[in-house]
Amino acid sequence: MKQVLLASALILLPIAVFSGVNHYLVGPDPGLAVTAPLGDVSQFASIVSDTQAIAARGDLTAAEHRITDLENLWDDAESKLQPQAPVAWGNVDAAADAAFAALRAPNPDAGQVSTVLAGLQATLADPAKTGGGMTESVAGIAVTDAAGHPLPCEMMLNDLRDTLQAGHAAPDSTDRIKELRERATERCNADDDRRADSFTAQALALVTP
């Protein structure tokens, strides 16, 4: 019996040693798991799915209330997620701002809302995408150049200032425009052009032609 156990041990020992060495030399199977740059974003995606379902029923007011849950959750996670993956975070942030702007427009367009929510969901699924060399926009207003670089926030704020001075702000949007302008200025002063541009674009979208 002892000879059988000894023989078994002598057979299993090289296998175990080889497996351990192989693990450290080759590394874990790359097909086992791929970590997303922002980690688990299922909670955000779930809110977007809820918002899409509500919007599909035609209740854009309720959809706007639900997307606000995403805004609060996303803002709470900013201090952790932005340093972790700045590019991926910026992609999702811009897509989220586009959704907020579409749902908070004075007269939300159901088709536009559907498009931006689908875009936000796709970005959450692949937050590291770069945009393929195309100009990015928020609420229909360009916020990057053709290479995907954020436009200078000072330039966009100047555009907003000139537009407001021309007297084109819708009366019922004045408070919201003021809030967005203040947030854009704050982010611009912090050298956060991407988010500043997003806020400015949302404000410009509320200005009547």
C-alpha cells in the first residue's frame, strides 16, 4: 500500500510543479476575464435601460426623472472613476451629458432621446472607444475637433456669451442656462475642457436660433 501511495505521489508532484511554473511563466488564460477600464458599470447601465423603457412608453418627463438617478450616481463616482481611466470616463461622461441635454430640452424629441440613450448604453458597454476620428457632439453641438480632442473651453464659453448677449435665450430656460454656464466655468478653470464643453453645449442647445 505504501508503495502505491509513493508511486502516486511521485507521479502527481511533477504535474503540480509544472502547472504552477506554467501559470507564472505563461500567466492566466487571457480568455477567462477581461477587466473593463471603469470596472463594473452594470448599475449605470441598468438605470439607462430603465430610462429607455420609460421613454419608449412616451413618458419623457418620467424618463428625465430616472436619468437624474444616473447623474447623481455618476457624479458620486467621479472622484474614483476619473483618475482610474480618464479617457473612458470622459467618453461616458460626454455620452451621459448628451442624454441629460436631450431629456431636459424645452421640448424633448423622442427620436433624439432614443438615439442618445442608445449611444450612452453603447458607450457604457465599450467606454474605452475613441470615437474613430470623428467629431463628437453634445446636444447636437460639436465639443471636439476631428481628432477627438476637446475644443478649448474658453472659446466655447465665449460663443455662449456672444449668443446670450444677442438676446436669443428662451425665457423659460434662463435659470438652467445660468446653472450650466456656472458649471462650465468651474470646470474650465479646473482645466477640465471636456466636461466644461459638455456643459456649455447643453447651455447653447437651450438658446433659440
